[in-house]
Amino acid sequence: GPGPGQLCCLREDGERCGRAAGNASFSKRIQKSISQKKVKIELDKSARHLYICDYHKNLIQSVRNRRKRKGSDDDGGDSPVQDIDTPEVDLYQLQVNTLRRYKRHFKLSTRPGLNKAQLVEIVGCHFRSIPVNEKDTLTYFIYSVKNDKNKSDLKVDSSVH
């Protein structure tokens, strides 16, 4: 993680950000995706780390998570992109080992030696692709809470996923 007193490694409109660096890191892939969205932030070449502040992390995530609605007749012009009304999970809050366990559990094939930002990207794509029946999931969750089921109980009942 960032050291004490380290500032965000980004420049916005030519000025270095003065906010404290958080645990999220900036990558070339993020730079490429946000530059396509015409966001005017870039890595400060004099920064000796890749950690960004929470403000920029949230800004980047909000820009990257915008998707066109299905069934849109958009011809790819300059019309505004609308957000789909789905909650977003902040996978950057997970530890690298947790992301690796997720990758291993779902047998996601990747090249070795990925950093946290790359793992978050791969796990996030997979996580968003999993279809979820919200009604069944909530029903099972409420049932589990009311009947005091814990993790070991879930291993015995393998019919529910």
C-alpha cells in the first residue's frame, strides 16, 4: 500500500492531485480506457508510485462502469451514455489473495504474475457475467439468516448456488 504522506499519483487538468493516496493503483489499461472517454487525468511522471486517491478511484470507476443500454438504437455518435441501474461492487476493497482464490475457484485462465488492478479487471468481468436470480438469492439469504445457517451448513447443502 501507499506510504504515509504519499499523495495521489495523478494529474488533472495539468495539476498534480493533492489528496492522500489510497489503496487503489493506476495502470496503463485504466489510462487507456479513461482516455477513450475523454477524461483529462494522467499519471504524473514524477510520482514514484501508482497509488491514487479515493476521489479519483471513484471517478475512474464511474466512468468505466458506464454501459449503453441493451436495445439502444445508438449509432455510436456523441450521444450521452446512460448508466444501467445496477449496483457496482468495489473489488479493489478485496485483498489480492481473495481475488486469486476467486480466480482459482472459478478456474479463470490468466497469465501468471498479475497485479491487483489486472486481477480486479478479470474477476470483475467474470463477476458481472454471472446471471443472478435476485428473488431466489434474496429468499435464500433471508432463509439462511432466519435459520442461522453458517458457512459449514452451506457446504452440506450443495444444491443451492
